[in-house]
Amino acid sequence: MHKEAIELRHLRYFVALAEELSFSRAAARCNVSQPPFSVAIQQLESFLGQKLIVRNSRNVELSDAGRAFHFRARNLLAQASQSFDEMRGFDGALRRRLNVGFHASMIYRGLGSLMQAFRAAHPEVQVSLHEMSTIRQRDSILRGDLDMGFAHSLVQHDSPRIGCVNLFRERFLVCMPMSYRVPEGPVRIDRFRDENFIIFNRESSPFYFDTILSICSEAGFVPRIEHQVGQWLTAVSFVSTGMGIAVVPECLSRTGTPGVAFRPISTEIASHVQCMYTLGDNGSQIAPMLELVPKHIRPPA
């Protein structure tokens, strides 16, 4: 039996049978006579190459394969039902939606304020936030899964389908345990040359990995990298437990994490915050958001 011959009715019939465990009751539930109902179940079993139903003269039971397929069939039917409901009520609502990527550190750069302002100005547009790394945001925009994203580093791309706005530069701080006796004000990072460094892993952000190494290289040493993380908040949390120090963007000083202290680093090397957006069909929804971005996504005061 060809895949194209399998229809939603085959799944509905099987789910009804799996729940009723009676051909007669399941057929009645599906408003069909029993002979074509039984044929549909046989067709489904033939296509799958699995015996879904075990029956004798008295009982109907699901086989192991039937139990496994019951779960999948219910999910497929639920997804189909949701899609049908959305399209039956389609009046442009699906286009009035923005999928926005962000990195966790954007919480401390005004992301919440931006979302509130946009929702107040454009209540008809649904915004869905998706936390992911900068590289994943870029790739998701290219695939069409995201409409825009907020990157915590300069994004390398050569696609005409992505637009970028560089929002601001942000200085780096050294995050260290509160127990360290370091004077207020800028510090040279080389005073920490013998410390264990907690660093952003290169897979999540090549820009930050290379930038932090550059800050240390500028100061004349190679950091001893003890731990690599995929989130700045994880780095700060590690520092709070005494696992080392970290070089982080200034916005992380707003986390309120107990047991840590922050000092600006004496360097001209800076962090960058960038907004990426698709140049595709959703431009009418993206433009109002882009107008609000510079007013709300800002460096620490």
C-alpha cells in the first residue's frame, strides 16, 4: 500500500479502536459500518508492516507496536486538528506574529521593556520569544523560523536575506568572587593571570571566545581555561561558587547574583550588541519593532 493511500481516517479509526478495544463500538464512534472500518485497520497494518491489533473470539488488545503507534497517531491527529482550526479562522492572524530570538543576557539590556512597549503599541501582533545562541539565531533566520533576533556579538554572514543593526558597544568587566580584595575602578586583567578562567565556549559564540582571548593576549598572557559554558549567567553562577573568574559584558553586573563582584577591565576591546532581522515577507511586522529597539535595548546606565 502506498504512503499516499494512508489518510487521516485510518489514524482516526485506529485511535478509536485503541480506546474502545471493540470493532463494533469503534466503528459506531466513527460513524462508519464495521466492514469498511475493519478494512481500513488492515490497510494501516499492511502499510506499517506491523500487527497493531491482537484479537481472538472474545477480546481485542493492542500489540506492543499498536501501543507505540497509538501515542504517535494521537499526536498526529492533534497536530492536524490544530492546523485545521488555525486555517479555518485565518484572517491574516498567522502573519501577525513575530518569532524573536534572544540570548539570556538580553534580559539585562532592556528586552522586557521592549516587549512591553511593542505589545502596548501593537496588541494585534503576537510575539514569541525563543532563547538560543547567536549562531542558532542566525541560522534560524535564514531558515525562516525566526523573524528577528538579538545577538550579543558581531554576526558573520554573507546572506542578502539578513539585515543587521549594530546597537551599541559595551565594556567588559571581570567577574570575581566577592572575597577578592580588588580596589574599585578599572583593573588590568593580567593581575588574574594565575586564576582559573570560566569562558564562553567557542561553539556557542566564536566572537566572544576569541575576544576574551584577545583581551588576555593584549595583557601579555594566555588564560588558564578551567571551564567553558554556553550562557553568561552560568559563568557568573560558577564564579559565585568560587570556581574561578570570568570576563563578561557589563550588563551582567545587573544580575544581582550574590557572592560576586565586578570591575571594569582596562582595555578598548568591547562587547557588541546587534539586532538581526529577516529581509523576507514579514517586513511589515518587523519595521515597527525595529523602530522601538534603539529606545529600549540600551547599554547599562
